[in-house]
Amino acid sequence: MTIPFGLQDLKDLFFDVGVSLLDTQDLVYYKKEFTIQYVKTGGNMLLIPDAEFKSVTDISIKFLKSHGIRGLALDLDNTLSKYSESIPSCEVCAWLSGLRSHGISTVVVSNSHKPERVGKACAALGVEYHIKSNKPSRKGFRWAVMTMGLKPHEVAAVGDQIFTDVLGAKRAGCKAIIVYPRGMDENFLFKLRRIVELPFIRRARYTKDGQNHK
């Protein structure tokens, strides 16, 4: 399946939004022509999330364990916290604590270049973190797998972006869960980005409530 939207156009759009999308190697990794194509690796479409949820706190322990997920590689900005927040909400902190109490490992994999901001947030969450991950590069997710002592298929990335979080996770052999950006109503650009991502999100196997699309 092909979507008639230029790769360079998408890259320019996401840089305008302030989000790093694809580096030169990633562009070559796909194709040189100006189209987005579903690229298959081992039968898995790299831009299709395994599940979608409205918020990270909607992801239940039951859902994770029923799908063999033992660890989460979490995005920070607009996933665990709004960009305007210095630390995540009490709701998110409680959700993470509940996961760990049931044996689910958690780390943060962020593209942020602000170590003080990420360090402060992750200290409040009680998690290890990897910054400057350059998602969709695989390096942050490989670090997450190694740090949690798990196998790639036992780890799911959780983030709000198809072209960084989902793509990077799939390239690293991990599962991927997409969530709606925290503070989405506060930023029109989030809504614009989500329009571009919708064709991929709608093909997620599991819906916002964790039920099978099929």
C-alpha cells in the first residue's frame, strides 16, 4: 500500500513542528522516490503500531501480560508528560509504580537534548533513561532491551509518534503502542501531525480500549 505524500514533504513538516523525523540513512533505508511505502521486515509493517490507546494510563497490566510484554520503552515528552510540565502528573507516576509492582520493567527513551529536564522528570518517575536517542534510530531501543535484560519481542515502545517511536521500535524488533499526545488540545500542530499518522494508526491491531480490531 502506498500513500501519495512526499517523504521530503513529511520531513520538512515534522522539522517545522520541532520533531526529528528521519535522518539521511533512514531516507536511503526506504526509497529515493517521494512516496511513503509500507516496508515489511519479517512480516511486520514498520509504520503500523501493534495497539493504540488514548493515554499511557489506559494501558493495563492485563493487556501487557496477555501479549507477552515484560518491559516498556517509554517516550517522555507528550507521552508521559506535557512538554509544558517539568515532571509528570501524579496519575502517571502511580501508573508506573503499579506496573513495576507487577513485574513490568520501565525505562525512558527520549529524543530530547535537555539532560536536566529529562533527568528531573525521570527522577520523579524512578526510571533510567536514554537521551539523544535520535528515534527512529534503533540505538535507544537496543539500550532499553539490554538495560531491562529482556528480548526485543518482550519489549514494547510507548509513544505519541508513528515516525519516531513506532518506526524505531519496529526496526529494533520491539512491539509498539501509540498513544495520543498529552496536551493535544493545546497545540494545533499535534492535530495536524495526527492527520498524517491516521492511516497507520487505523491499521493497529488493537483499539484504544485494547480490543482486537478484527
